[in-house]
Amino acid sequence: MNGALSFPAKTFLTCIKYCDITSPRTTYVLRAVLAANLALVTAYWLELDMPYSAASTVLLVLNPVQGAVLGKGKWRLIGTLVGMVAALTLMAAFTQQPWLFAIADSLWLGTCVMAMSVLRHFRASGAAVAGYTIGLATLGAMQHPELAFEHAVGRAATVAVVVISLGVVSALFSRRSLSVKVAAQLWHLTQQTTRIQAEHDRATLQRQLLAELYGVDDLLAAARQESPQLAQQTPIIRQVMDLLVVNATLQTSTQHALWQQVNSLLQMGRSTVSAAQALLYTALKAETLPPNEILPVDNLLRVLTLLGNLDRATVRQSVTPVAFHRDWRGAWRNGLRAAITLLAASALWIGSGWSDGDIMLLIIAPYFALLSTAPQSAAGARKFLLGTLFALPLAFICAFMLLPLISGLPLLLIVLSLFWLPGIYATSMPQHMLSGLAYLVGFNTLTAASNPMVYDAAQFLNWSLAWLLGTAATLLAFQLMPRRPERHAVRLQRQIRYSMVSLLKGKKVSATRWQQHQQHRLAQLAGLLRAQPEQQQQAMQQGLLTLNLGREWLALPHLIRTSQQQTLITLLQQRIARRAQQPSLAAKYVARTARSITNMGDNVTLFEHLMEIARLLQIMAAGETHAQ
């Protein structure tokens, strides 16, 4: 009897567990349904053209995190306005010349995809939206150019409705928790950085920590949309991140006892920060630290001071913005791929005379914008195709079997919401997110729940074929012109090497920006080669060596005390500039200059600095010989 009762009891408890309306996933699904319904009702009320696109846009922008919703919504509206202006300009110039319009549209999309590839966070989404808004704003306008302005304004109004609807729902039902996460993440990374400096073998920890450190900036992009105070503190938080990156990438420390004590204090929590600061101040005042150990101690003191200031109401300090590496060559390839694919699809549309062929372009443009910077673009295109295959039959069932049987707005919203639920649920899981997005957008567009409703089977079949062809063309383009992460890794390694050689050749650079660019390249390299540990270890070893050599070289002019030393260093810089590609010979020049310095006075610091540069050059030369 007990066994018989236990099964239904367990089943009931399992249902309660998975149907908990307070769980994050359930609340996300409910917010999505509510926001989509609100946007759809508002679009009906305003009598917008294609009101169902408002619901589609909501489901594209929605995110479990409130800051991401607000950030994406704001930049989506900006991108739409820019795209609307571009669309009206192209329509005015090439209304009667479809081939020129197709070429201009392809070039515009390629330019926007290129911009998206070098911009960061939500600005990138704004550039992407500007690229594919032309297709949305001019849908059907090539046959009726007199409606172009109405279409474009209608699209901008739709996005405005979406932003307002999402803002209302997010403000009422979302939790603002990212500020706490940012503070906790910064504290965790500070602890991990001091742990690295306390370790003798730090290579593995360095590789793991680099990507996490730059993850703070990704988290911050969404968090500052939630909190005006955090938005003011963004430059300081980025400075903390940069200081931690510097400490994490410095050479192995010799002061393990000091760092172990500091790490032990920080691991106890924030209550021991004052004790850690006192320990670091004592080490600096004792003047027993080697010159290369002063920088990490000073950096950590600045980090602890800045983190303490973040607890205050406002923080107003003048700080230097953090610089990030931008992959212009990869961006150019992404833009060219998008432009070629859209132009080929345009040729198929115009050449065939297919009246609904512009739907195919409407699909290719946003899908390329979403996938161009994805690590596995072809795999993402397959997920889009899978979601589309689910959307086609369900859209047919909804549009031609269910909607004719109902009347009234409440029943319409209920029916549509039931079909949205599986797609929204899929978007809450990273492995199915792209399939869910493709399903939602495809279902909404093909169902075309307009007011009044129009049941046109021929249009449905035409649009379905265009949708399939557009998704298949996207997949084919990424298979024929794949985005290869390994090439990006090679470009990063070459850029790291090139920047070092240029520095040795005498190129004038900002020391801070040079280091920040190199650090960001190293973090990206660590992430790209995460699945290849051996290659990652070798690449990171060479990259860290180059970074530390550049730091030592940039610090050299600040250690000169006399005019004679200045003459020797100037001569050395001239010789190194001619031998920048020969690190072995350059190391001999540096060592010879160091010996000459000892004969001129007691500048021990400059001598040790030069000998360290010579050592790093010798290691670099040995590494290049081994690689060959």
C-alpha cells in the first residue's frame, strides 16, 4: 500500500517542482508572453501595418536579465531609426532600378555587419538592426514605391511599441540583481588574482582567469542599464578590471610569502581588507621589494581602494578609458560574406520575377547579422533551419484551422500564446535558443495575425518557400564561406607579435593602450583555444612573454638618470629598431648596454631592468627556434 501511494505522491511533487511559477525560467516565460501580448494589442490599437511583427520583435529582444532587455531595446530603436533613413534614401534613389537597389542594399548590410563585428555589446545589436531594417521597411514597397515612407514609419513605430512594452513589463516584473553580481564578481576575481601571484606554477590559473576578467565587462554592459549609479561607476569598474588583468599577466613573483598572506586575508572576506592593505603598505614602505614587485603591490592597493569606493552613493573620478582589441580583418570578412550572400539572393529574386522573393531577403539579412560573429555560424544556421521546419506546419494549423474558428481578441491572444510557449521555453535554454528564435519569428510572420485577418493560402505557401530558401541560403553561405575561429586565433597571434616588433622598431604608442590591447588579445586567444589545451598553452606562453617584454621596454625611459645613460639608451633603441626581427642579436645589444651602464654609475635598477629585457629576448629567440 505504501509503495502504491508513493508513486502518485512522487509524481505530484515532481509536477509541483517543474510547474513552480516562481522559478526563474517560468517567470521568464510568463514575462515573455505578457510583453508579446501587450505589444500585439498596442499595435492593433494603433492600427499599425503588420502588427504581428511587434510580437516577433518582443520575442527577439526578450532576455531573462532586465538590463539586457533595456540595453537591447534602446539600441534596437536607434538602429531602426538609422536603418529607416537608409531605406528611404535607397528607395528615393533606386525605386525604378531594382538591380542598383539590390547592390546598395547588399553593401549597406555588409557595412553594418562589419560595424557590428567591431562594436561591443548592445551597440553591436544596434548596427545589426540598422543593416536589416531596410528589408523590413521596404517589404512590398518595390511593387508600390508610393508606400515606402508609410512602411518605414510603421516599422519605426512598431519598434517603439516593442521598447515601451518591454520596458513596462521588465520594470514591473523583473528583478534588478546584476549590481550585486558585478560587485561579487569583482571581489571573486580580486581573490583569484592574488591567489595566482601566490602560486609558483601559475600558467593554468592565468589561462582560466583571463577570460573571466574580461567577462566583467560583458556583465557590466547589462548591469549599468539597471542602475544609474552603476552606469556612473562603469569607468572605475573597468579600471579595476584592467588592474587585475595587469597583475594576472605579470611574470612569476618572488614574494610568495607576502602574496600568500594577502590572499589568506582576502579569502576571509571584506572585513579583512584593511589588514591586507596595511600589509601591502608595510611592504612598500620597507623598500625591500624588488623593482618588478612594486607594480603588482601598487595595483592591488588601488584595486582595494576603488572597490571600497564602489560601496558609496556616487563615485566621481577621472579615469582613462580601457581600450579593447578590434578584429578589423575578421569584420571585413564578415561584411563581405553578408554582402555577397544578399546580392546572390537578390539576383535570384529579381531574375526569377518572383513577387514574394523579397521575403527571402528579409530572412537572410537578420540571420546573417545574428550569426556573423557566432563561434559556430554553420551550426547556428542549422538551428535556424530546424526552428523554421517546426514553424511552418504549426503556423499552417494555427492560421487555417484554428483562427477561423474563433472570434474576439481574448481568444486570439490565448491561441497565439499557446503556440508561443514552446518557442519561448526553447529560448530559455542556450542549446535551443536559436531554434526557438527561428520558430517564434517564422510562426508569427507566417501566421500573419493582422486586423482584419486575411486567409490567403497562396501567400502562405509563397512565404513559406521564401522562408525555407532564405534559411537554407544562410546555411549554404556559412558552409561555403565558413567563419574559422582558428584563423582568428592565428590573426591574434600575428597581431601580438606585430605590435611587439613595431614597438621595438620605435613606433610611438601610448603605453597604457598598448598594454590593454595586448591583454585583450591574450584573453580572446585563451577563449578561442580553450578546446585545444596544448596549443593554448604554447600560444599563451609566447603571448605573455611578448606582453611582459613590451612592458619592460616601455618602462625603460623612466629609469634614466643621467645624460650619458640617455645617450646609451638612445643608441640601444636605434640598434634594436634595426634588429627587431632578430631577438637573439637584440638580446646581445641589450646585455652589452647593461654592462656599459654599470661602468657609469650606481644605477642598479636600470642595469637589472636591461638584463631582464635581455633575458626575455633570449627566451623569445629560443621559442622561435623551437617553433621552426
